[in-house]
Amino acid sequence: MAAEFSSCVDSGLQLSKRIYYGKELRPPPAPATAPPQVEEQKMTKSSPAMDEYIPTAPTVYAVVPEPAIVDNPDVPSYQPYVHGRCVPPALVPLHMHGITMEIDTFLDTAFVTIAGTWRVHCIMSSKRCECRIALPMGEKGSLLGVEVEVNGRSYRTQLIGTDDIGRVEKVAKAQEGSFLRCQIYTFKIPKVEGGSFISVKANWSQKLVYEVDQYCLRVPFSFPSYVNPVGKKVSKREKILLNVNPCTATQILCKNASHPLKDMKRQGGKLCFSYEAEVVAWSNANFNFSYTLSSNDLFGGVLLQSPSLLDADERQMFCLYLYPGNKQTRKVFRKEVVFVIDTSGSMRGDPIENVKNALLESLSNLNPQDSFNIIAFSGEVRLFSQIMELATDESILKATEWAHTNLVASGVTNILLPMEQAIKLLAKSNSIPFIFLITDGSVENEREICSIVKGYVTNGDSVCPRICTFGIGLYCNHYFLQMLAQIGKGYYDAAFDSGWFLLPYFTVFDFFHSSIGSKMQRLFSSVSSVILADITLNSLEHLDSLELYPSNIPDLSYGSPLIVSGRCDGIFPDTIEISGTLADTSSFTINLKVQKVKDLPLNKVLARRQIDMLTSHAWLTQSKEIEEKVVKMSKQTGVKNKGKQQKVAEMNIEKMLSLGTFGMGFGDLAATAANKVMEEPKAEVTDVLVKTAGKCCSRVIDKICYADLRSFLLFKVPTFIPYALLLYFLQFYKPSKKYRASASNANTGKEKTLAMIKPDGLLGNYTDEVKNVIINSGFIIFKEMILQLDEDRAASFYAEHSLKSFFPNLIKYMTSGPVLVMILEKENAVADWRALIGPTDSKKAKITHPHSIRALCGIDSEKNCVHGSDSPQSAQREISFFFQEESAECTVAKQLFNMMNYSWFLKAELIRFGAPPSSLLYLPNYLE
């Protein structure tokens, strides 16, 4: 869907170029004759990049099925005659005429309200069109409400239960909205006149990310240049208002902000900032703000609030928070961790590769006294070791080799058996045992798994293993995974899109390098530095109808504050005593003061967390009572949830416009059983795949590198496909001269260089620091991988030094542990990277270049942490040594040959070249 959306926007921009040209864009000469009339005009221009036109801020588009309506009421088109239809409809981004954003943060939650005005500049004043509104949200965003005004009509949203849908009149289901991606919601407004203005006000809640003792707020606010209105006299004013309320008495220290914020007010630990400016062009940077809570040791508090008059739950609500402090003086528990990784067939491709890379990075961050194991499961279970292994360099190297061999996607999904194996491995733990379960599938016995695991963790014979779960895609049961994490006093996270699919999106958002890999790594690092375990809340025993979220209290770690909320009746105490066990096995107690609050929307701050946990319990117990409670809470707070309510937009309280259902999935057993891969964007409809039957496969393959395609067919397809048949096709097909010439001139953009973090840097835990320096210096990490060099490969790479005296020591050093190799990209990349890493001798670098990477983490001229190509020629040679470049065209070929709907292209072409139809019998098995 995202790929089609991007393609439709590209089509819309092509249409609008007839009317939108400023100083930089001059209109092309008008054609001598009108374009040919056709019944339907398929969009056949060159395809845009996969994510080039995915919205990175609130955006409104004109939906154009008929190009003839595209014009400008103010600037007459030089080509008013366009015939046919756009299939699918083109999306023309509308010009924005004003934007205001207000953000209120409480604890770890931010409420964002954005109000903007857009003009339908591209449609004739006498015509109408639908307008599509796209709302990107930040981390774990939850849409709370939308108000739209256009031409005297108004729309607004509200939540209604699905059981009430039948009683709501005139629900326009044809206008249902959907998620373009997990955090980008889109919906349509009908019958908007050309030249009119659309005012949109949207609000949502999202999470603040806690990273290295600071909270980070990131809001989509990057507007592309094509939404800037044309004309020097058009005012472009943007405004941001930020209110920060950490709900603690601790002093706030602001770290950084993406926009020049003005300090408006500081009162009682609360901060207020503002930014307002007349701009030449709308903001092209997302809004980032981070702050830290100044404290050198554990601190916390309790917020208490009485229910409002409209609250369906008459019990008082409370929220307990406990922070680890920003000075890591307390000892961290030793870890015993088992990674339980789904390797079923649906994980093939980018998911399994991202998981593998995140696993190896997590292993490298273990301390030598920690122990670990790896379980790969599909229909069978494969263990790295029969016992827990200490995280020595040798065992991590063996685990790396084992992962490359055994983490291969194939087979079905069976979760219970590996979970039992993991629990048995940790049965005699004398530290904090962790189980990290990663899966993309759903199984029939999930409630049985919860029951069995609950029995294991509550039998009292051993230390309760902490179970952290990570769901990939929409086919796994995310509420099962949340329930499992609650039972195991752990945490849950998810990635709803594959890593490669979201890479450009999250690079733009400054979030992560990959959705799967970095989220996995963040989950592991945030919960694996436990400083206080087995936490209990005292002083609450006398309260009536006490309800805690979560019911099993997790540990406190340096990477994640502890937040527990609840409801209760009775007289609430003035202080709550928190007790637990420290890493040195001593007891720890802290008394948290209770603060009564009135002006804090505590019910909305806690709603998302409580609704997810209640939904998990409703799924496990199949309780209708809990389901009804979830619906009531959702209606009351405006927070969405899957399945039991629906969001609708109301027009003049007469006509309703359905915005569809929301939330995570309860699993898809059929997709899991069929090993259906996480849904990825379909190939672009505008160039390669949408062809009429008369335009056969030769023209499609004409845009594919012949050598790459031949290699792909010979080495990637299953053996049961007759190779002779494929070679028969290839020997007759040759790419066009025009394409061969363009292919030879490809990739002539920014310069690339090879960077390597050597064994001492990787095993010395300098990876994150080096990567931060790389990103902050303007480089893009184009590709990266962790590998172990053997002597032959290391000698081949350093062949130019083979006659030098230090060569044997160099080879011994380079094979002493894994290395991380990266392709870095930017202008003047080779020289800039060499300058950044500093002199070869790290001792000299500490004196002459104290801020260089080698000064930061190197030891001497041999163990100098990093490597960089010394010239563009060396960079090209070294990149090809580690990375076999795959052309974009070859990727398109793979998509083509893996899509069932387009298998007839290849069949038709093979038959055209004389292949007998009987020889194609095996072809559909592969293509489908």
C-alpha cells in the first residue's frame, strides 16, 4: 500500500507540474498535438523511490482519477486538454498555508495537537474531488481526534462501539480510513471544490522514548518543498508551543531541540517553550526535544487523582513512578539470557537478517560474567549449546558462526517447545534469568502456553525468569505476546513493518536505522541492566478492589523507568513503601510520597497502557466483562483499540464518515500456517509491472540488468525449475543499448567509502559511540554487517602489507574477534572519514587529534579501533571485497518473479521465444 501511495503522489506531482512552476521549475514546451485518448491511462512514468513520497508531516492530497480536472484557478494551464483516467487515482499534494503545533508532555506520554490549512490549488474551481488527509504520528502514536472544516461543512471524530454501528445512521463505509504504515493514518473527505481551503485539526498521544537517562520526544514535522505555496506574497507562518510536565519535583535539564525554542515559563518543575516564525519554506526537520531529570540516585513518587464526574470507573486512580537516576553508581545484576528466535518460513528475507544482526549486537554487549544461549525454532528446536555459556570472546565467536548457519528461515511455527526448553535451561539460575522471545507468527495453543509458563514462573522452586517478547508484523498475536510478558514480569515491543521497508522512513524521522533490528536492540539494552529486582509495593494491603497495571511488577533497570498505575477504593496512604533486592543481594527500601493532583489528565496519560493490558487479559480469559470495560475506557479517553470500537467522523451530526478500526492484531493462524511473509509493498504500478497483454515481458526485462538477472535465475531459484528453460529465454534476450548505457552510469551520486570497526572496537563496546559520531558527522550508513575474518580473508584484504614486519601480528589481531564493516555515504566521504578517524597511531592521535575516533577508543598503531579507505580507488576495491552490490533492477526482478499475479509475463515471454507450454508446468509452483 505504501509503495502504491508513493507512486500515486509521484503521478500527482507530474500532473501538477503543468501548473506549478516557480523560479526553479520552468514549464516544458507544450506538445504540438494532444496526447492520445485512451479509455484508461495507466501511470507509466519512471517509478519513484520506495519511500520518497511517504508523508513525514500532516499532509493533504487532492485525489485525481480524471486528469482533466487538474488546473489552477489562478494560473491557467498551458496544457488544459488531458484525456483518460488515472488508475489508481493520482494524489496531488496541496499547498499548505499555515501550521501550528501544540505539545503537552506528562510523565512518558505526549499529547500532540496540529492545526493547519491547505488550499486545493490544483483543481478547477468548477470541479470537485475527494481530499485525502495523512497524519504521521510519533512513537506508539494513538489517534485521539480529528476536526475538519471545508466549504462551511464540518467533520469531527468520535468513538462508538462496533455493536452500535448498526444503530448509527448514514455511516459512509466507502470512505473508511486505513493505516498507510503503522504510524501513518489516512482518510478521505468527499466533494471538495477546487480553490477552496481545508482546515484540519488533529490530536494524538505518543510515547517519549527513554534513552540513556533522558526522555526524547520526536514528532513528524518535516514538510517537503512541494507543499510550499507559490507566490512571494503568500505568508508562511509556523508556530510550536511545548509544555513539559515531568510530574516530578526533580529539576529538568534540557539537552537539545531541533527548533530554536524560546523559554517562556518555568514553574514548579514545569517548563513552557515556544517557537514562532515567518519562514521562507516550511520546516524540513522533524521536531526533536530531549531532557533529563537531574538526580544521582533512585527517586520516584506517587500521583493520586479522584475520578471525574464522567468517569465510568468510580474508583480513585494512582500512578507510581520510579527512576534509576542518571549516575550509574549501583551495581547491575549479572544476566543469564536465552534468545528464543522464530525461524519459520515466514521470517525469510529481511526479518531474519535484521533479527540475526540485532542478536549478534546484543551478544557483543554482554559482560564476560554473563551467560547466554540461543534457541532457534520452527517445526523443530535447535540449541546453540546444551548448557548456558559464559559470554567470552570465544563463545560469542562460536555463537556468531552458529547463527549464520542455523538462523535460516524454513518450516512452521511451534512456540511452546522452545519456551519450555528455555525455562529448563534457566531452572537453576542464581542471577536474573531472561528469555527473549522473537516471533512473527500465531499458534493455536497460545492460551495453553500462557498457562504452562505461568505454572513455571510461579512454582517458587527457582528464580522467576523474566520474559520479554518481540512481535514482528501483523500476523502474530500481539496481545498474547503482551500477556506472556506480563506473566514473566518483562516487557513487550513490536515492529509492524520489515526493516528494509521502513529504513528510509525512520531515517527521515531520526528514529532508527531499522524497524526490527534497532527496536529489538533497544528492548534488550533497556531491560538488561537491572539494578533493583523482585519489587513489591507495601502499604496498599488495606485498600479495597485494588487493581494494578501491570499486575506483576517488572524490575527497575538503567534503561527503563518503572511506571505502575492502578485503581482502588479506600483511604490512600500518604507514602508508599517500595522494597526490592539489589545486585549485591542486599535489601533496598524507599518511601515514595503521595501527591494529589487535579490539573493532570491522568486517565488519558495512563489509558494506552491500561487498555492494552486489559485487552490482553480479555483475550486470555475470554471475558466479556473485561471487553466491555475496555470499550468504556476507550470511549471515555478517546484512545483507540482493536476490535471493540470504531472511529467515525461526524458531519453536522447527520452524516457519519467511518474511519475504520484500529489497533494491533490478535494473530492470523492461516497466514502463519501458510508461512506468509510479512506484507511488503507491491511492486510499483507505474513502470515495471502494470502492462497490457500486448506489451510483453521483454519490455519489462529490458529495464533489468541482464547479468544480475541471469545470476539470480541460476543461483536463487529452486532446483525443480528447469534451468534449461530459463537459459533458453536468456540466450535470446539482450538488454537494450540505451539501458546498458544508463546502467553503466548508475550510482554517480554521493561518494562512498568503507569503514570498519575492528575487534578491539567491537568487543570493547565502542560500536554505538562510533556510529553516533558517524551519523552526527553527516554520513549515511548505506550498508553494514558483522562478520568474522579468517586468516586467508584477512591476508587477502591486507595483501599490500604482506611483506612488512607487522603483517603476522596484524592478521592475528584482525582474526581475534568479529568486525563490523560499513559502507558510508556522503559528499567527500573518503577524505572526511579519514579525517574523522585520525592518525593510524592512536597514541599520537590522543595528542594531535584528541577528538578523533582513534583517540577515543584506540590503543596503539596496531589496535587502533577503526579502519578507513585511503582513496576512492581503495574504497571501491574494499567495498567490493565485502559487499556484492545488487542493483535496484535486480531487486525489481526478484519482486517480479515472486508475484503470482504477474507470472503470466514470464510464461508468455517464454512461449513467445518458442518454449513448449508443457515445459512450464513447474513454473507456477515457484512463482506462486
